[in-house]
Amino acid sequence: METNRYLLSILVDDEPGVLSRIAGLFSGRGFNIDSLSVATTADPHVSRITMVTNCDAQVIEQIKKQLHKLINVITVTDLTEKKYVERQLALIKVHAKPEKRAEILRIVDIFRCKIVDVGHSHYIIEMSGNSEKHAAFVSLLKPMGIVEIAATGSIALARENGK
Amino acid sequence: MKLTGAQILIKMIKFEGVDTIFGYPGGATIDIHDELARHPDLRHILVRHEQGAVHAADAYSRAHDSVGVALVTSGPGATNTVTGIASAHTDSIPMVVFTGQVPTALIGNDAFQEVDIVGITRPCTKHNYLVKDPNKLAATIREAFHIARSGRPGPVLVDLPKDIIQAEIEFEMPEETALRSYKPNYNPNKKQLAKAVAMLKEAKRPVIFAGGGVILSRASDALTRIAKMADIPVTGSLMGLGAFPGSHPLWLGMLGMHGTFRANMSIGNSDLIIAAGVRFDDRVTGNVKKFAPHAQIVQIDIDPTSIHKNIPVHCPIVGDCKAALEGILDLMEKEDPETLKIDRAPWLDQIDQWKQTTPLKYEQGPKIIKPQYVVEKLYEITKGEAIITTEVGQNQMWAAQFYHFDKPNHFITSGGLGVMGFGLPAAIGAKAACPDKLVVDVAGDGSIQMNIQELMTAIESRLDVKIVILNNRYLGMVRQWQEFFYDKAYASTNMENAPDFVLLAQAYGAKGFRCDDPAKVEETLKLGLETPGTVIMDFRVEREESVYPMVPAGGAITEMLLV
């Protein structure tokens, strides 16, 4: 069956072990997690987990139902069915030899990123955007020599009225 | 009022209406047992192995139609409960298991008899808790019982560190549990119910498929009335036996790998299946691609994950089985009864033909006892009224095939997980729940040895159970697979080296009888059942008898190996 990328926004009780229940559900039932990010919400007793997974339509239905079945899961929203804003945050350390600096700055400018650290031979660039922007940015920087990347998983919110 | 954690625990267990718990003490729970001794109204049955406590609590729950409770110590006491918890989880049995834990200050330090039982049981409980604050103990226990018995029931584990048990705090009865993240949906969608009835009116070859959910939701009456009103034949999963009267002409027998010919053929040829409280386990469906190719499927389940999981469903109904079946019944009662069973006669004739040509069968000769014959005689002698527990394997299948259950909660077996060693502790739990009932464990010679130590529990607690061993000196079900699919290479399945079960019974203080003569089967059963106390009946049966019909793994359920 055809697989698609799904973005789930899951509200959970902020209790010890909740993440482990979710991770255990995925490993135990053979579902994939492509990325995962967790933080508290405006309500300190509630955390939001944003999860990206690739699977077919039947599996995503099971994933949503199985997640909802966990006692500590309050809501499961499939953002892929809605209009949403998605962001990832990445810190990218690139080699910045003098002759490449201008080119790197141009790329950073075009992608509306920021240089957050400068050294004798490197920049650290802060980038935020959706996963396509992330991929495009990294591919342009690759020829400059990427030293290392630290990136978060996707976070996302439905647009107003979720339409 | 100041109470200790142990006192709160016992108070809350009683508050939940529990009168019997199954347990085994240890260092971490010594305070609870010390307190328990002062509460004669809460019966504690001391098992001989923690696995036995959980299986007994499982069967107690089923026979008593309430929540089973087990209490064990930390570390090995806790890990020994895992098999029983996993079995209850697969079979959706409401249960609360209390485990002792090292003091909170030592958690994570690899202390003596410390184990992360909450981590270990996360995938095999409905939910679990580690109590870290004595002020939350009472509310947690109340929540545990609520979760165990509501929605799709299941086991809940509560881990109790020793300092929480010993703490003394001001007790206040917690309010009724209200969880924003857990609100099971009991009420079925009315449009879906109407759709199901409309589908029934169109159907010429309908079948009802009843599972454990019918028994758990006490929906047997509604289901039986629907079947009778519209002349719909009924089959059941292993867990559904007793949901519909086994002696009624509309009963097809069990479905699946060892289902009856007519049940499997009926499903294979049906045009409508009304599935209630089932999850279409692989032992029932066989090859899912070839399952019921002509049928529209209505599926009723309180757990949405059970729907569309293995089999595509045309009319899903999420809700309580009883509420849904009663809703369907109400709608049917508004119809002209004749429109509900148009053209039913050819279908019932066809099923009757299947029954006549290919019944469950075996031939009892003069020399060697057939295991099926023992179960059939047991059924006759007990008039079908005993509570039957089973071990797992051939004994379980023969019990399911040849003992016909007219009422729910009379067949107690480890259905989904298939736990050998389940039957004896389960029989003890069922007897504790129903002291006036005859309780019989139909066992194999292999599986009875897996929790044989519980004989002592039965004797000590005067919970008289009758154990019928179908002794073929093989691990019979595996041997059967080896015969069919592994060229009769009987690797590791020979059980000829076995204890003398009669002497073993005597060693524990029970009675033992042996029988190897077909002519004396009835006499031995009568003697064993009438003898007071716990009794082992050791029937030396045909060694290489197999369970038929059999659907080879991966085959369609209509492709059966027959005798």
C-alpha cells in the first residue's frame, strides 16, 4: 500500500512514563516514528507531542486509535488532514573558509536564517522552517562542508479553525 | 482519621466490593499482610507461586463477574505475575494487581528485590501506576479499579513502595474518578444500529459471531433473543463459549482453527456476519484474505482499535455490546418478524447438512480411552452445569468442542495468550468465587505440571477442585503439529517421564484415581466428582490422538483437515 507522511499532534497528561508508553506502543506494534518532539503547553499539566510518521492509511488509523486508547492521551489530532504551520529548528555548523564566507552569508540571507556563532574556521547557523526548507538548506550548504547538525523534530499547530 | 498506607489499601479494596484476594507475601509487603490478618472479612488466599495468584484472580473475576485482585511482593514476586497479567490483558479481564516495591529512596539503585515492574508491565497492562505520594494512594487505587472494570476491561497494576505502605496520613475518601483523557464510549451510534438491522433484512445467509465481549458486557440475553427472533445461527470464539446456549439448535459450535465444520463453512458462505465483542484473532480468521469472502460484516466493540484491525468492516459499531445488541433488538421488535428472516430455510438446511455429514467425531474402541470421550462423559455426568477451566493445548480444544456451555462465565480459559498452567489456579479462583459450584480443570499431563504447586493452595484453603488429566504422555498439540507438518519428528514433546499423578495427589493431601479402561471412564469420573475434597483423575488416553478439524496455519478456515 501507498505510504504517506503523517503529522500527529498529541496532547497528553504531563506525567512520568507517558513518553515511554507512546514509544513502547510504537515499538511493540511495529509502527515507525520519524521524529518526535515534546514540551509542555500553556496548561502545565498537559504536554504536546508532535510526531511524524510514514505509513499507509490503514496503519495510521490504527496508530491514532491505539494512541487514543492510552489512558494518559487526551487528544490525537491528525494535522495532515488540516491546514497547519510546521517548523523544525536546526543548528548547523559549517566550515567557513574565508573564500566561502560570502556565499554562505548569501544562502543564510535567502533562507532567512541567522549566524549565531562565528569561529576562525566555522559558522553555526540557526535555521527554522518546515522539513522541505530544512532539506533544501542543508543540501545547499553541503558543498561548503557541514561539520555537524543538531535538529529538533517537527513541531506544528493547526491554523485558526483548523481549516 | 490517620491511617497507614496498608490500612488505606485494605479499606479501598473493600470499598470496591472485593471480598477475596490472592497473594503471596514478601519483605516489601509484610506490613500489608500484617494488616490483612486483622480483616477476616477480606479473605486472603495464600497461593504457592505468584503466577497462580494472578490466574486465580483472573478466574475469580470471570466466575464472580467482578474485579479480581492479586497482591504480591517486589522483585521476583512482581515478575512472576507477568504471564498472568499478560493473559488477562489479552482476554480483557478486569483485575488489579498490587505489587510491593522497595522504598522510594532506593528506587533506581538496584536495591535487593527491586525491579521496574511498571516498566516491565507497561505493554501488558491496561494501565499501571507507581505510587510515590501516600496522599495519592487512595485516589490511585480508586482510579485503578475504575480503569480495570470500565470500557474494554483489563488488568491494572499498582506498584507500592514500602515507605508508602508504612506512611501514616490523614485519610479522606477520594472522589469518584473522572479522567479527562479516558472516557469510554458505551452508547452506540443509532444510525449504525439502524444500518445493521437494514443489512440483516437484506441478508439470506447471516451468522452471529459472539466473543468474550458479549460475556464481559453481560449481553448474552440480548444476543440470544436476536438470534432466536430472526433465526440466525450463532458461532463463537473460544472466549465466547457460553455467550449463546451450546445446546440450542442454532448453535454452530466454535469457529476457527479447531472450529466445527459447520461453523467454519457457515462463516465461509455467509453473506452477513454480526460480530459482537470479538477481535478477529488469527486463530479465528485463518488466512484473512480468504476470510468470509461473501460477507458484509457488522462489528460491535467497545474498543475502536479492534475494528478494522485485521478484517475490513462494513458497519462498525463502537460501544458496549449489551447496549448495541439491545439497541438492535429494539429496532428488530419494531419490524414484522417475517421480514427479518426471509428465505432463511435453505440456509438453515444447508447448515444442517454440514452438521449431518461432518460432525465432530471420534471412535471409542474397547481398549484405549479417547480423550474426547472423557470430556463428553464429563459433560453428561455434570449435566453441563460445571464451571470448566482448562490448561492450554489439546485439552483446551477438546473441552471447547465436547463440553457444551449453556451459560456465560462457565468456561474459563486462557484464550488469547494461551498459558499452560492456567487451569489449576483458575479452578481455585473460580471455586473461591462460586463455592457451591462444581469446578473442573480439564488438563493435559504437560500443562498440569506447570502450576502443580497450587494443589496445596486448594487443599489449604478448602477450595475443592476436580482435575481431569487427559494424559497422553505427550505435549499433544505440539506433537500433533509435528505429526502433520514435521514428518512425525517428535522433538522435545515426549512426556513419558512424568510423575505418578495419583501418588502426587496423595502427597499433597488430595485424592487420586487412575483410569486406563474405556469401560471405567464413567465410573472413575463419578467417583472422582463425588469424592469430597480436591481430586485428580488421571485418564491414560490414546497417545497420538489429534484435534480435528484443523485449519493449517495460513489456510482459509473452510480448508480443514478432517478425521
